[in-house]
Amino acid sequence: MYLLVGCSASKIEMNSMVEDTEEEKFFRDRYANELKKKKQDSRGDELDDERRKVKQQGMKTPGRRGEQIKHEEIDREISRRYTVGREKKADEKSNS
């Protein structure tokens, strides 16, 4: 007999429900600071390169928490840069 249970929570929501350990928090903070130093322009996209490396490592050793954290932090950094860019454009338009 099988019991099927539907879950509407996404993968990211499930990960955010789990409390990080102190080690994971330290790793997350350190990695987020590393990502902020990465360049992202038309000549080279270091964030994209980093995502490819993490994805490749995740395929070699699936299920590791470090790769999950790295994916989450890369997503957050890209989102942060996108919102900062939009805010700058909105400020430029309002100042013109």
C-alpha cells in the first residue's frame, strides 16, 4: 500500500525551512562574500563560470550540502545584482 502526499512547497522553500548549522552559516557568509567580488560584464561572466563549476561538481558528488548552499547563494547574488541594477535605472530616470 502506498500513500501519496502532495506538497506545494518548492525546493528552495524546503531548504529555507531547515535551519543552518553554525558551520553552514559561516560557509554561506564566506561564499556570498566571494561571489560579490566576481565580475559580471559583457567580456566575461565569472558568476556564470562559477555556476558551471558548481553544477559539474554536483554531478560528480550529488547530494552534498555544500553544492546546494552554493547554488542558493549564486541565485541570491544574481537576484541582488538584478534588483540593484533596476534601482539604479529607476533613479537615473527619476533624476532626468
